[in-house]
Amino acid sequence: MSMTVDALISLRSQVISGFVDGGITEEAYRADLDTLAAELDRVLTPNGRGTLQQRAAKVVAEILADSHARLVAEPPARLARIEFGSRRYRERLRREDPDRYEAERREEEALEALEPDEVRMARPIVAALRRRTSAQDRRDRLAAMARRPQVVEPLRVPAFPDVLWTNDDRLSWEELVGGVPCQGCGQPILGGETSQRDGESWVEYRERMKPIEEEFRLRHPQHGSSWRGEGGPIHCSRCCPPPPLSPEQIAQISRILNPPPPAPLPHATVRRCKACSKPSEDGHVCEVADLPKELRAAVEAVLMKERARSSSLREAADRCVSPEPAWLCWSDGSSPTASDSAADPERQHRTEEP
């Protein structure tokens, strides 16, 4: 399996990324780097001439040249963001773990004072060239590395159909106040060139803004709306992500979307009926005595009438209780007699029908 120098260096970057992400063990990581160093030496110095240090220097030079080319290809705004993240990490480490911060700082200073990067990188490459692994072993290991899942950069998907920026391009509030430029155009977000200065009249301000706005329209023709933050340069809404919200703005929006629960009403004493324990509100009636005098008299009259009717019904029911069959009773509750039957034969006929 023969590979070019660019392919080998790219595979080396994949191996390093896999080890950092935890997908490759340290033993496999070191064996992969040794194989790649030996294969790079074979491609760069096919005749094997020169000392091991000279051949290792060629390998290091190619690796550093590729790193420099990648660094140059990165937009300055992205590099500034990476640098801010690294600086913020060191500040947080110094605040949360001072001992570890001091140990890492002393280690970096010692390495820089001891030897340059080229010498430090060449040492493991020289050791790998001394091992003299077989060509077949190198080919097998290269084939195994090539078969591993490759770390692929995610595609840049615009946040909205009519914009060019992605959600990853949005800055945090800390990055904004820390001076990280816009990830869309590379210009700073904060500044003072577009704000009205002290003592400057409106006419003077508009005259000063005309060339700035004209230059912006030339760079972003027909790109729609624009925005600017705190007097900074003008940004295109299509090319540049909007600035982040401040913590105060986020807190205000949160209060609007999540209002506090209403305060409980003051506790009121509830009067309850002594008979039924229900609230004694206006119009509550539990007994006849609770009614007004006029209404109570009417209700009592109705009750007396209902009691009398119930009493008569009970008396009629008692008269129907006799040795004769119940179907011989008249509808008014009385029992038939001989005179009744003679006087009204049809009535007897009706009552005797079972």
C-alpha cells in the first residue's frame, strides 16, 4: 500500500484526533505514529541516504509545513476564537486549580527553554527509524489505520434558508466582550466608528456615515438588512450571525416567559352552618326556622298539607289489609259489599277480574 506524503500526514492527524477523543489506546497510538514516521521516511528518502537525524528532520519539516498551511488556511476570526478559548481555559484553570495551572505553566516554560519544537518532535521519529520494522508490517498497519472510521468535519448547514452563517458561528456573550470578531466577516462587533460622537451634530454624523454605508453596500449588494452593535462596524444580516443577548436581556426575557405565581389572597374567615357545616353565605337555608317570616308561613302550610295527604294515604293502605284478596278492594281503599255489587254489577265484574 503506497501513499503520498499528504495522505500520510492527513492520516497522522486522524490518529492524533482519535487518541485525543479516546477512540485509540496509547499503545496503538504510539505504534501508529511510529509506522507513519517510517513510511514518511521511506517516501521522502527512498534511497535511505543520510543519518537518522537528517532523515527525521525531513519528516518533521513536512509535518510542520502541513501544520503551517492548515493554520494559514484558517480564517483569522476563527483563530482569534480558538485563542480566546485557550486563554479562557488557562484563566479558569488558574482560578479553580492553581496547583495544576502552575505545573502546566512550568512544564511549558521548561520545554521552550530546553529545546525547540523541531528537536523535540524529531526524537520519537529517530527512535521509530531505529526499530527497522518490516515493510509488510508497515503495510498491514497502514491498511488497518485506513479502515478505521475517519473523523469528518461536519457540514456547514446555514441556520436559516436565507442566510450563510451557521449556528456554530454565533458568539457567546463572553466571546463578544472578550473581543472575538464576527465569524461571518471577521470584523469586530463592538467599537465606536458608527456611533454619534460627543459634540457632533446630526448633520455631521450623517456626513461621516455616508462613505461607511456606501462601502458596506458595495461589499454586500442586495443582501437585505444589516445590524451593528454598540457603535461597531456595520454587519450584514445574511452573512453575519446576530450578536448574542446579554445576561440582563436573557433574565428579562425569562421573567416575561416565566412570570412568578400570583400572590395568595389574604385568608378570610368562613362562617359555617352549625347544622350542615356548609358555608353560611347569603340565602343559605338549612332549616325552616332559617327562612324569613312570610316565606316560613307559606312553607309550613305546604308542609302541613303534605303531611295530611301522607296520613290519609297511610290510612287507606291500612284498610286494604284484610283476609280477602287485595284485588277486591276499591280504588278508594274500601272493601266491596253485597249492596255495592247489587247496585253496580259492572263494578263487581271489573273488580273480580284478576
